[in-house]
Amino acid sequence: MLTLFPIKLYTTSNCHLCEQAVELLTQAKLTKQLVLVEIVDDALLLAMYGTRIPVLQRTDTTSELDWPFSVDTIIKFMNAST
């Protein structure tokens, strides 16, 4: 899978689900494009994602994939046209 755009993972420290999400993204070979976004540093992000993290976002379409997800769902999400 070739992804030329950055992908964001909305996360926070000490989040075991976020750690699992990073591991899945590693398995999907997407860590080079990965940008971790710490939500507690921004009140708006905290309000938007506080109960949803981890959330994966494509920066090309701003489409989001909420937890839970797997390597297969990540790949389908990344390959979707919109």
C-alpha cells in the first residue's frame, strides 16, 4: 500500500488502546506517514476526541476511522476513494 499523504492518529499518553492502534499501524506499514496528535494539549481536540480515541484520520480527505479497528479495516480505510 502506497500512501503519499500524512495520516493522523488522535491520541493521548497512557492510553493502552492508542498503543494498540500504533502497533496495528506498524503492522500495516504506515508509521512513516503517521503523525501523532496529542489531544490534551488542545481544548477543542479534547472535546472532539476525548471519548473516541484512538481515531485515525486521512489528511487527504479528512475521513476518520474510530476505534476499534484492525489491520484489515485500516487497509480498507486507506484504500477507499473517499
